[in-house]
Amino acid sequence: MRSVISIAAILATLSLQALSQPALGAGPIPAVDTLLDVHSTSMTGTTFTAPETGTYHFTIVSGAFCYLPLGPGETSPYGGWLTQIQIYTKTVPWGAPDQWGQHPLKPDAAVGGGQHHPTSTEAATAGKGKTTALTIKKGTRLTLLVSDGSNYYGDNQGTVRVRITADFAAPVVAPPNVPTTPTTPSQPTTTTANPVAPTPKPLKPINQ
């Protein structure tokens, strides 16, 4: 008798453990929220690998860059400060060289302000909050890059910080196949009609 009770207790414990564990693959996929610094002096840029397929948002957080270092009161001959960052979802293609070297071509997207400003503070203020979005497949390696001639990255100044965010819906988990018990068709209810009493025949008059 004791062994029967022990087996029943073990089975009950296993059933509770199975119920307390989430189904395989259930639950939300963790969200992405990453900060990347894109240095204007780097021609290889800053990379990021997408952990899941989805729509990714790129937002300028802070910073700006300039194509030449400036001293106090100096005006850049190349337009001043800006925040525009190019985004590539593939290996960065470089064009034919010119007097500045090779230039990165055909970005998949760009984020930030392309308008030049006289100071880094003005450019950072104007670019902050600018955003763009891309739908990216899982495992894609992105490159975020300042566009410049390959021979002149070394004389740039400034860094732009970019925030990458994405949210993914929870995967749909199919419910387990639960066998259904066939329903026994209900029997029609038979009702007995109330019998109608026969109409009594009129009595014959009795001859006096």
C-alpha cells in the first residue's frame, strides 16, 4: 500500500513540474537596445550584428563630426559640423579613387543631419533624435560609417553616438493536440400525448 502511495506522489510531483515550466519556444524574444559610437577617424566604421530578424531603429543620441579639426573661431573649408552616418547591411563598397582616395558608395540607409553647422554643439543639437529604420535579417552584420575619402579619415574630428533598438513579437506556439471525446448524440425525448376522452353518447329517453 505504501509503495502505491509513493508512486502516486512522484507522478503528482512530475506533473506539477511540467506545468510550471514554459512551453519550448514560448515567451518574448529579448529586445535590442544598444549604443554605438561611430568615430569619424575610422574608415572601417563600427559594426553591429542583428540577433533576430525584425525592424531596427537607428537614432542619433549625441555628438557631431567635422572633416577637418578646427581651432577657436575658425571656419571649416568643408562646411563645418554634421551628424550624418551611413548604414550598410553588406560589405561596404568603395568607388574609384580620386584626389581624396576612395569613397564609400550606396549605403542602405543614413541617419542624422546632413546640414553643416558652424559648431559641434549646434550640429549635435540639430541631429539629436533624428531616426531611421531598416528591416534586417537575423545574423546580418551592419556597418555604421562616416563618409569620407579613404586618404583623409585621419584628419577628421568628432564622434557620433547612435542608439539601435528593436522589439520582437513573441513566437506563436501552437497548442498541443488534445484528443476530444466524441459527444454522444442526445436521444430525442418522446412525449406521450394526453388521450382525448370520447364524447359521451346522448342517452335515449325512457318511455314512461
